[in-house]
Amino acid sequence: MASRASRLALAFGALALVTATLPAQAQFSGILGSGKRGADKADACGKGKKGDKGRGVLGGILGGAVDEVTRSARLPSFVPVPSFSDQITESIACKLDPEEQKQAAEATLEATRAADGGAQPEVGASAQWTSASRENVSGTSTVTARDNAADGARDCITVTDVVIIEGEETRAEKRMCRAPSSARYSIVA
């Protein structure tokens, strides 16, 4: 127990040293807001995002400490299922177990299907799901906007996913497009 406490103290000490050398804007960007929304904030479940070397070193130190505390507390940690990556964002997938990811992907497919056999889903079309594997976990997918791709060959929409886990809401917007010959929409970068 003492070694864990000393590692945490070392990690927080390193954070304090690095933070003290950063400009005020960098120190307070999380508080002041960066203007990014939804999937732009996703960080592949806290792993794999590229950045500067200092952030990488600090992230390694803090990440190891957080991973150890998470494992010892037996908190769930999820990995995105690749077969759903064209339907749900990493920021949502990282909060859901594999069965919930499947339910969220199916809700997106349902919301993006055209009603009454029409060619395009209507803005406002929505689908809900409730976790079959955990209590107090649910979500919705809603078509919130329509636009055409710059190439004019694809039909594009914006879908907003909302996931609620134990009363905490996570929201992510995703741009989805389909080619004229395609039956379904997929997330585009």
C-alpha cells in the first residue's frame, strides 16, 4: 500500500512540475474550454493519441498510476469493438461494454433508416436503447442535421449520440455519409 501511495505522490509531483512550466492558457484550457465538441475530444479510451513528448512522458506516468488504481478498484474499462467503429465513436464506445456497443450501433442504424421507405432519414429521427448487461445504462441516437458532401456524390447527416451511465451523460456528434449506391450511413473523418 505504501508503494502505491508513493507512486501516486510521485505522479502528482511530476504533474505539478510540468504544469508549472506550461503557459497559463495551456494550464487552464480544460476550464476555459477549447471549443471542441463530441468525438473531437475522444482520445481512444485514453491511449494512442499522438502529442508532444512532454505530454507523452507525463501521460505515461499518470496513466500507469490511474490504470493501477482502476484495476485495484475493479472499475470497468472497455475497448471499442472494431465491427461497430463505422457506427459509434470511440468516445462513446470506451464507456460501453461490447453488448452495449452493439445496442448503440443498432440504434444508430435504426435512426438513420429512412422512414416510410423514403430516400433519407428525417432530421429528428431517433432510436433509444437500454443496456441488457448493466443497470442504469441507456442511450439514444438522433439525426440532428443534414448536409451534402463537398463532392456532391454522397448524402451526409449529423447524428448525435447520448449515453447515460449512472446518471452521467456523455454526448458525441458524428458526421455520417453514404454513397448513392449504399444502403447505410457510416462515420466519416
